[in-house]
Amino acid sequence: MPEQSTPSNSGQFRIPYETRLNASQYEAITATEGPLLVIAGAGSGKTRTLTYRVARLVEAGVSPSGILLLTFTRKAAQQMLERATELLDSRCGKVAGGTFHSFGNSILRKYAPHMGLAPGFAIMDRADAEAAISILRKEIHAGPKHRSFPRKHTLANIFSRAVNKMTTIEDVVYDDYAHLSSDMEAIALIFQAYQNHKREHQLLDFDDLLVYLQQLLKGHPDIRERIASSYRYIMVDEYQDTNKIQAEILYLLTGVHQNIMVVGDDSQSIYAFRGANFRNIMEFPKMFPGTRIITLEENYRSVQPILNLTNVIIDQAMEKYSKTLFTRREGGSTPVLVSARDENSQSLFVVHKIQELIDQGVALNQIAVLFRAGFHSFDLEIELNREQMPFIKVGGFRFVESAHIKDVLAHLRVIANPHDRISWYRILLLINKIGPTTAQKVFEAIRNEGSGYTGLLTVNSTGGALKGLKRLKELFAQIDSFPMSVVKMGEAVVKHYLPILKERHDDHPKREKDLEQLLAIMERYDNLGNFLTDMALEPPNTSVGDTFAAESAAKDRLVLSTVHSAKGLEWHTVFIIWALDGRFPSAQSIYKAEDLEEELRLMYVAATRARENLYFTYPGQVYDRSVGVMLNQPSRFIAMVPEDILEHRWAESNF
């Protein structure tokens, strides 16, 4: 157990905290004892607050290993600790920081036997889970023959939602997928088979990392006390995005000391579809009696006219922590609501206005067009292409969900875990003349051999599959013949895979670039298990050419993005298109209060992305075939805003 010490107020701090932070931020970093809820309004410097709090705790004498910083991306934790290190010294780099899932992974590796797990358990990513669900559905013949039976993606969503909401499969189906209720028995049977499959093969999916951690802390008081005593000061970023399991994990971890600080914004809780629970941040003071609440309201991003509007938008929320954002910045233009004749008029207005901004010296990559759903930008994309205006659209497959990346990783997974049936099936089915039946026979022969992945070398093959299986045997024989570094292993697999890639994909040159990027990532690892774990826990977001990373943003391209993907980002000018009632909010959300509230928060998130200029646009005549009505009114969230706060214009008057 690391040595603990209590922050001391005596002595002189080297960092002038009080002069570098505003009054609310300073209050948040100095309130170290007991539960603390920091409601951080959009653009109010929450990252700065967390960073300075880490530095101050360490400078006050707290052992870095006794501080736990939990975030939703590993990158966020790394950046905070790097900034804290720059502020103070290298001690800040020793603070325990990471995601809930990576923290769960590290704890479970240490205490695996207590949960009936082997320390070498493998982690399944979402695609692995869906593949397993698909195979199990076929094996147990649970799915009815009619076409409406849910596909693997839907089943995986149902299973994950039930786990994250800590409810039953039945409740999820009846509440969120009522049209599938006739298949309830079959869905439940597949779920049970999936749970059994994971236990049998020592596999954990993302949700399991949290579930097993929760069960470990709850079922083993001695271990819980040991872990809780190790982390005397806990900080959590983006608390509004936590689910019920994560909230309970935090409660269990702080039973010894109650020194927990969570930072979040109830007004930016927009991920219910991922299992995030809005109630967590609202009920934090109930879960932790004596909670001190500090609100960060000074905004460092937007001009005041934009904040005047966003304050009006979020003030409509039925349940919230009241706050009024303000800035010390001067000037700024009043946001504009633009009514267009139809969708194409909306697109033409946006293109015309973007060209005006470029002529005024605004960089194209400092302009974003945001929308509620991906299909909302299709017409705009056509007009942008016609004007030869380059853009990047956020969406598509994640990097490791692309088929070619999954294929290469599957080869590496069976080396790390020879019992990984899903990965064996994937690589065997890449071989011509091998189908599911043959793949199953080969896997069973390998498992019966009991010598790990080299069991493949003893499998006999005949017929059309002989050549392909021979090449695969040669690959594994090469890898087994002498010790290889992680990247050398990857290079061998990629060399073996390239002929398959060229045969299966017409765009193989682009995909080869992705494989080059994968090898570059592998160079940073000296342990295959760690590499595969990181690829599962937090893979790169997108492939080469489509990445929404710094190198792409630096190119002069317009950004098109869903609002969900834009959270946490900012631009000089933001257009929010399809701000049409029935589209934003969506027609489906209008009849359920909690869904409509989340749509309101989504609009707030979209509007607070803008620094200097903010435009809402909507087409005035849209026929909705699903409900048989004409949509022609602006979003109810902004329709009644006074014109001195939101200026109204017609699109046609601008070009």
C-alpha cells in the first residue's frame, strides 16, 4: 500500500494557483476532503481545473500513487497528467490515470482468481462480441426463420444496454425494442449462451470489465478495502456520461475516505443510447451525503451573444443544475436562425455563407456543419462537391472494425489466446474452400491437440483448402521458430495477409496504408498481450484518410459532423442544419419526456461548439412520410427565442 499523507496548507506553494485560476476553479482545487461535485459549464475550463488539482495535491505532499484520475479516454488522462507534470514536476506522471475499463482491466488481472478468471483472460471488442453472438445464434437454432428476427448488432445492443443499465433483457426489449417482444424467449436463450461462451473460453467483453470489477469490490470486502485505501483521492472527468455500474464502482471505492471529486455538466448528458445515466450526476449528492457543489460558469470559448442564446436554450430543461454562462470577451455577432425554402436552398445558403467566411479570412477547418443524424448532410455534400469545397465527414467504421484490420488482429489473437474460437474462425474462413463446417473441425482439432496455436501444424488437410492452410501453417511455424518482437510478428502476419487483401478488396492500396499504420503502432509495444488489450480497450478511431485527428484537422477542410461526435470540440463558426421540429428534436423523441430532454441537451451541446458565429438553418417544406405530415416549423428549442437574442432571416435574401 502506498504511503499516504494529507494535503498540508502550511508552507509556500511554488505554483501561484490563486492567480492562475478564477475563484470557482480555485475553490474546486482546494476543496480536497470529502465529496465534491463540480458542475462545469461548456467551455469553463474543467480540464484546467482537474490538471491544477492534480498538481496541487502532489505539491501538498500526497503520494502520486494514492491519486486516481478516471476519464473516458486514455488520451484525456495522459494529457492532463502531462500538463500537470509541466506545471510541477515528474511526480505528476506517476498518478494513476486512465479509463474505467483500463482500470477494471488492471485490477482484474491482479485479482482474477477471486472471480474465477485466469490472469491471462482475453478481451473481446464489439466486433468480436457480435461475431460470437452470430455463431451462437446459429448453433443453438434459437432464431426463428422470419426476417424480422434481430441481427447480431441489435442483439449486442440489447445485451450491452441491459448490463449497463443494470436491468434485465426482458425490460430492455419491452422498453426499447417492443417490436421484438415476440422473440423474447429466443433472445434470452442467446444471451445465456453468450454468457456461457465467455466463461468457458475465458473471454471478457467491454461490459464485463465493469461488471466483474463491481462484483469483485462488492463481494470481497477485504479486497475492496485494500484497493480503496490505495487511492485516497479520486477524480472523475465527464461524470454525466457514467452508467449505473460506474457510479456504484465509485461508491464502493470511496467507502474508506469519501474523497471523491467528480466533474461534469448535466447539460451535456447526451449518451443515454450508450448506457449513460443522467440520474448519476443529478443524484450524486444523495449518494454522497455532505457533497459540496461548485459551479464553473465563466466561459473561455464563446462570445457573449452566443452564450446568451445557449443560456436560454438550456433554461428550458425541466431538471438541471442552474448556471448562467458568461465571458469577459467583448463583442460578437448575434446568432442567426435561417429559414430556407427546401433542403437544397438550405445547402446553397450554407455553401454561400462558408465562401463568404473564407473570403473574410476564416480557415476552412475552423468551420463546422453539425446535424442530428448522418443522413442530414447528404444534399449538402453534393453541393460541396459541386463547388469543389473539400470536407471531412465524421463517421464510418472505427479503425479496428474495418475488415482488414480485424483480419490481421485475429491472427495475433490466436497466438495470444489459442482458445479464441472466434478469431480462429475468422482467419480460417479467409482461406478459399474453407467454410464454417470445416473451420469448426479444424478448430476442434487444434483444441484437442492441446499445444496452443502450433496445434494447427498437426492438422491434416486435403482438397482445395490445402494450399491456403499450408500458407497459414508456414506463418505459425515461422513465428514459433524463434522469439519475435511484437512488430516483427505483425510484419510476418501482414506479409502473409497481403495476397488475401488484394484478392478480397478493390481498394487494397488504401487498406495497405492502414496496415502500415497498425505496424507503426505495434512498434511501441514489447508485449503482444498489452498491444491486443490496448487495441480492444481504446483503439485508434478511424482509418488513414478519414481520421478525425489533429493531422487531418490541420488540413484545410470543412468539418461535417453529428452533434454526438462534435462534443468536446470547438470551431470559429458553426452551422446547425435541419434545426426543424420533427428532425431536431427527432419525431420519435417528442412523445417521451426524458428523450425530449436529452434532445434539448443535444441542441445545447451543438450551440456551445461555436466561438464567434452561430447559424441555425431549417428547410421550410418537408413531408414526413412516416407520420404523414408536413414539417415546416423551426425546432421548438429555438422557435420562441426573442429576436434580440436570435436573429431571424430568409435564406434567399443572402445570395
